[in-house]
Amino acid sequence: MNPSQKFLEKLGLKDPVEEEKIPLESNGGSDRRDFLKQSLGGITLGSLFLSRPEEILEHSTSKVNKFSAPSDLKITDMKYAVVMNGNGRCPVIKIETNQGIVGLGEVRDGADWRYALFLKSRIKGMNPTSVDLLFRRIKQFGFHARQGGGVCAVEMALWDLAGKAYNVPAYQLLGGKFRDKVRLYADTPQEKDSTVFAEKMRVRMKDKGFTFLKMDFGIELVKDIPGAIVNGNFWDVGRQWSNEPMSYGAMAHPLTQVQITEKGLEAIFLYIEKVRNVVGYEIPLASDHYGHFDLNNAIRLGQAVEKFRLAWLEDMIPWQFTSQLKEIKTAINTPLCTGEDIYLKEEFIKLCDTQSVDIVHPDLATSGGLLETKKIGDYAEEKGIAMAMHFAGLPISFMANVHCAAATLNVVGLENHSIDVPYWTKLVKTVDGKPLYENGFAAVPDSPGLGIELNEEEMKQHLAPDNKTFFEPTPEWDNIRSWDRLWS
């Protein structure tokens, strides 16, 4: 038996010479020789007999879609661009490889792109499909709030790369999906006039199809009402977002000794009542941004609004005060929620073990990325606690959240914070051609990786005014210049 005959036998095919001896069977004009030619992509019997086995194999697989050689992938570069999300800055990164596959990630909204580029030298030359290995290598360089943004951006990009390398969606690499679409809750920026705000909520619900809403309310709304706030003559409670030293915004809530009076609580009550009357009670209505005051006033506010059956009260005091959160949770009947500024699962574990919250609320761009956030959700689920996902970035991070939410059982909703940014959905293109979200739900894509590509022409129109860098090489970040091990 010659080599070609042996090779044909392995393929389960007959020698064409021997095949000629077998009577032909009629089958709609096809015979065994036709079938053989179709099976091997049209190669003729004569050339099949005369070809070497490796030539036959090359021809027969010529139309097979080859994606990559995952074991040989190496990270070659990291590039960035800072894109405006309305008035906010969101750095986007690309991690490039030796095989031309690119992974997309996004640094937490409002954070610095350097948090990600600082990590390039720690992962350059390594295989991006070893996501957990690389994450463990860089996670020491993240921290709570925006300082976790760089690590998370890299982790997102690695899952995007791994999915593209293996031709599977990111959720599949996390263990598969529990849902085909993810419910979104619509954030709505605060308005002084409750009638104007209620109309914005109505539009989100009736015209845009959202089935879950979130509103802001708190002492900023009533600061100009005489007698609504105690200690407002010292603290400027309208500067909640200031971070200047010794300002109201930079002072931890319990340290301000700001109090809400009964008059202030009544004004807040009437504001929420008007919104609830427009929204109704079938729609979940979550809440956020109350101002900086201590746990006693948090309890008073929580009890004052119990009638409205809000989905949750979010970040009433800083997340670090675990025992105080536990006290608030015990004293009120509205679910308590926190977590958007927590980095890694360990602090979430403390909140869950002490039953200090009803809902954990990680921001995937701070909490550690897709896998770490799924671990947070899974741990909370075991403790009987739900998970909502905070999000206020661009579509890159949004799709990372969608994949994580699809793969995590106890997710009740994912935030959409950019409904009023007209170009937001144009910044990327979905691989499957479907919209990013529709009628308050995000479809979970089956495309490889995160399932999106950048619309670079659109992005170029919205770069940060003081940084027009657009995915240029970054050789200045190639080399490690420190010894990073945390033990001797």
C-alpha cells in the first residue's frame, strides 16, 4: 500500500483505482466520484491519486476559517485615546499582539489613562489569553475608586483578546450565560424642578422603553429652602462633587454634622411623590446622591421615603463604614446598596458576611474587571444578596458589563448613564450589526470577545480637548523600572 493509499484509508476513503471497480449507484445524478470530489473541495480523482498527503490536506482545509494560534499570542503594544462622554473623560485602550488581534478596554470614567499605560511593561511579551495570570500580576497596582480603572481596562482588553483568539464571546469564557438580554436601569440627571424631572422620567419610560429607572434626590434639592438644612451656614452643601481639601465634597459624610430638618424631609418627600405619580409603581425606581450627612440622618431620610418602595438607596454613607451601613440597613425597610468605589472582592465579602447591604453594586471598571465582578456576584448570591451593576462610561466598558451580567446569576440590572449623549451609541459598531441596546435591554452578543469594533472616525470627533493622542505607539512605557514583588 503506497503513502497516498494509506492517507486515503485514514480519511475513510477508497483508492480511486479500486473505486472504479465498484458499481455506481444512481442518486439524483450524483455518484460516488461526485461525492468524493465535493468532499475534497473539487480536487480531481487523478490529481488526488498523484498528490502527496500534505498537499491533499492543505487543499481540503483551504476554506477553513483560521482565527489565531492562541498558544503563540504575545502582547506587543498598548495604545490609548481619551474620549469625551458628554462632559466626562473616558480613556480607551488597545492591546495589540503579534498576530494582529487587538483587545479593547476602557479606564474608569473620570480616571487617568496613565493608570493603564503604567501596566504595559508588566504584561508586554506575555500571552493575553492567560487572563487570570496577568490579572494577578497587575492587580497590586489598582486601588479603590478611579485608581482601579487601569487594571480593569487591561482585564477587559484581555478577555476581548482571548475571545477573539478562541472565536467565542467573552461570557462563554466566564462559564456561559444565564440570559440572552440584560435589563438596563436608566440614570437621570437631577433637575431642580420636580415637574421637569418627572417629564424626563416619563420620556425614558414611555418613549425610550426603559422598564427600570434611577433618580437623584437629596439635600442639594432643598439647600435654598430656609430651615431645610442644619449646618448649611458653614458647609456649602451644593459642592458635593468638590474634592478640594477641607471642602464639603471632600469630607466624609459622618464628619460634616450636616442634618436634615423635618421641613427638608417634607420637601424631598413631595419631590419623590411627584415622580412616583408619573412613573407609577410597576416600574422599579432606584435612588442616589443624597449629600454628606451621618447615619442618623440617613436613617431619618430612609424612613421618610419608605412609602415610595424605592428599588434601593445607594451610597447613603461611604462604603468603608461597614458597621454603620449595617445599622442603617436594620433601621429601614428600603433595600440598601453600595459598592461602586470598591476595588476587588475582599471588601464586598465583608459587606456580605456581615449582611450590611441588601444589594452589592460594583462598577466593573473599578471592581477588578469581568471575572472579579462575577466572583463578587457569585459570593453575594450565596449570601442571599442581589447584585446591580454601576456603569457610567463608554460602549467598550458597557459591553464588558453586558458579558459579565449575562454570566452572573443574581444581576438585577445594569446602569445606562449616557442616554442623553447623542453620539454615544455611534462610538462603536457591533460585530453582529445589532443595536447596543433597545427598549431598555441590551442583547448579549454571540460575536467573539466583547463583540464590538471601534468607530474611529466618530471617536476622533470627541477626543478630550487637551489630549488629541489617538492610539499612537507608546514605547516610553515599554520597560519595567522597579522591583514590584510584595515580599522579600
